[in-house]
Amino acid sequence: MTEDRKPFVVIEGGSGVGKTTAVKGIKPHLEGWRFLREPGGTEFGELMRIAVQEHKDLEIDPMATFMAYSASRANLVNLEILPILTGIKSGQGVFLDRYWFSSYAYQGSEMVSKAVIMQISRDATGGLMPDLVLHFDLVPELAVLRKEGCVDVDRYDLKELSFHARVRDAYLELSTQYPEIWKVIDASRSQEQVLADCLSVLRERGMV
């Protein structure tokens, strides 16, 4: 975060880690912030989300999936995130549910080259990095149990346990690559404890 740029926070993690619940708890503490999601955040992005992610029976090549997400991401960064961060659009900051780190974890776990993901993601976002990443970490066995019985599932939620294990490993790789912005949150704790951990980190960074 610089003096002439508003703060940018990303929340990340695998399926079933509790991000959605945490965002609801964080939102009242970040008054005036814009809360956005990936894929989505723009009309184009929401269409991409429906086409690529929510059609559970649609066969899509992993590289095609990544390119679709990258197109949505470029649109979101240029039409919403950057204008907010630079003061062209209103908002005290941006809180984003998923960023290109999700592509690294998910499409990377579908055997798309992680080096390619990082390069194309830099191009799509203009190299824009968040000031803070809240990474919800949870063993996949527990995450899968949490998703059982949920009606709001996408095609990634339905993948095998070994896939979710690869996703978790990829996120932990990112935590070592970007230690200055990355904060791992123990998502096995209670919702109240997890929210308290998130708010503590945000206070340390002067964001609440």
C-alpha cells in the first residue's frame, strides 16, 4: 500500500475453508470498501463464472478455463479494481474474494504450467499485486466434510480428494514465494476465532 494508492486485500483458499462466512464477518469492519469476487465483479465476469465454473457437467479444457478466468480478471482489474485503488471510482479499498493465486492453485493442479499461469496472470493484471493475502488453510479431508450437504457447489467442489490436496500444496507454495504479503489463517478453528484472526491481521496493517 502506498500513499497514493488505496489498500487492496485478497482472501484465498480451497473449497470448504470458510471464506464466504469470514467475508460476511469482515465486511462491517471495512466501511466504505468495495467487496468484489473472482470470477465475477463485472457483468462480463459473472457471465464467465456461469459458463466456466457453475456448469458442473460441461467439459472444459483446463487451459481454456484458465484463459477464460484471465479474461475475466483483466476486465475486473481494469474496469473496477484499478479505478478504485487510484480514486477514479469510489471506495476506501478493495477486498477481493480470489485473485490469480486461485488459478495457480486450481488450474495448476489440473496440470496447466504454473510458470505459464504466472506469466499470463502478470499480463492480465498489469502486475498488480495486493497489499495483503488472507490465506485460509485447511486439510482437504476436513474441507471436503464441510462441503457435504451444501447445495451451492461448483465443479471444483466435486473433484476428488487428491485434487484438493494438490490445491492446498500449491497455496502453501505461494505462501513461501510471497511472505511479505501472505498471511496463513488456520481455518480449522471456530468461525469466531478465524474472524478474530483476520481482524487482528487487518489491524496490524492499519486497515481497520
